[in-house]
Amino acid sequence: MNTEQQLQQLEQRIEELISISTRLRHENETLQAREGRLLEERAELLKKNDVAKTKVEAIISRLKSLEQEP
């Protein structure tokens, strides 16, 4: 294999690596955006869960107080 062929192979490999790097960078950006959305969704769900828990506890307290009435 002569030097010209080696240089062509090297150039081809570099182009492949650039392509892979570009694809992975894009994929990483997409995944980071998705992670951000999922974290926001999780925070919202935790808030809703806390609100629901508070409401259920209030209902249970009211039911217990109704049971104690003569």
C-alpha cells in the first residue's frame, strides 16, 4: 500500500469519525432535551401527588370525625 492510498484511507476514516461525532452530538442534544422534559414532568407529577395525598388525608380526617359524632 503506497502513501497515497494510506492518506485516502486516513481521510475516509476521519470523515467517518466526523460523521459519527456529528450524529452522536445530535443524539446527545436530543436526549438532554428529553431528560429536561421528563424532569419537569416528574416535578409536576410529584406536586399533583402531594396535592392528592393532602386531599385524601383531609377526607379521611372528615370521615373519622363523622364516625365519632353521636
